[in-house]
Amino acid sequence: MGCDDDNPVAPQNDCAGVSGGSAVINECDLCVGGTSDVVDLCDADEDGYDDRDIQVLQDIIDINSSLEGQNPLEIYEEGIWDDDGRLTSLTISGNQLTSLPESIGNLSSLSVLALYLNQLTSLPETFSKLSNLEELDLSGNQLTSIPDSVINLTNLNVLFVSNNQIEIIPNTISNLTNLNQLSLVNNQIVTLPNSIINLTNLNHLGLGGNQLISLPNNICNIEGIISLYSNNLCNEYYFDCISSSEWSQHGRAPQDQSNCCEGPEGQPNWTTCPE
């Protein structure tokens, strides 16, 4: 019987040189899996840290002169790495950072990021790729607005942007429906968008130390604590949902009501005086 057409094809070697093996080249050009002892991560020097995340830290060093000459593993106060060598939590504070690299978006496993007490004025668009981020602290920088790349991080539970130079809160703040803490303390905010009342999961909304002259009428839709001390609010905005401690810190940080006039029934400091 003729069997010329039934000759089996010899199995090919995988990247580890094993005939018929299942090891493959991953996105970092490493041979992983199969009989290889290398797990599927990008760690060419096998130090336990994913090379992609190490490169981001190096990029931060390269564009910030305040970090010149430092080792990537020494620039943070806290860095938590998972078993796959990926950064899940990162704190770099008080380091005079002026910018972040485009590669920041490669820290795809980050759930907590704290960059407070730096000199950041903006964030790269790639920041929006940090889709697993749940807590973000940008307090004590030089931001004049909440960047769109932050507004797109819809998994955020905590957002701190206090002590910046923020003047306007965008209508799109309502995209952050998972927020339970939002601190906008000590900025230069004069008004709030009506859309902020849609953040109904907030446990705390910090607005103290701004220049607010009005509030959305339905601000009490937010059932959490609303801190409003040290603004320019007249008494018509002293709604029932706002406690005395959050309105003026029991008188220690009162509203500036120098431009407030009597209400229609003689209520003192009731409404903004006409120009």
C-alpha cells in the first residue's frame, strides 16, 4: 500500500529549543512559558521588577532635573509591586516634579498613585490609560484645572486635588460616578457645575478655602459631608444638609460675607449685593 502522502510533519522547536514545545516570545521579546522557568513578564534582568515599569520610573528621572542621578527604585516613598513584578501603588511626593512622561500610561496595574507636593502644571494625555486607578492624590501642585485625562479615569474612588490653582470644575466631573471622596480644598473655585450633584456616591466633598459665591440648588442630592468653610457664600446657600462645622468650622473659618446684603424679609447677609 502506498503511504507517501501520510508522512507526518516533524514538530518545530519553540523559542526555548524544545521540539513541539509551547514556550513563546512575549511582548518584551522574552521566551516565556512551556518548559521555561521564566514567567510571562518583562524582566530581562530577572530582578523581579517588570522592565516596563522600571522604564517609566527612569523616564520620570530623565525629565525632572530634581531627580538627576537617582536610581529608579529610590525615587519613591512607597512602591508596592505585585507577584508579576508590576507596580500597583506608587508615591512620589515633595520631589519638585514639573512634568510626567508620556510613558506614565504604561503603569497599567496601578491602583494607587500619589504625586502630592510637587510642581506639576499639567498631565500627559496618556494618563487616561491608567484605567485601573482607584486612588489619585495630586494635592499641592500647580494645576489650574482638572485635566481631561483624570476625568476619563472612571474607576476612581478617591481624588485629591487640594492646594492647587484650580479655578473651574468641568461639567464632565459627573463622569467620575464611583467617587466617594473628592477634595478640592484651597483652590480658587468661584462656582460649581450643576453636574456635580450627580456624584451621589460621595461620602465627602471638600470645598473649603475657595472663592465660592454660589452653590447648585440641588447640592443636597449629595448625601455625604460637604465642607464649605472659608468661602464667600451668603446665607441663602446655608442649606439644611450643611452642618455648622462644615459651613464655618464652628466660627473658626467663617464665610467672607462682605458682599452679602439683606434678604427680602430682612435676613442678614442673605444674598449677593447688586453691583
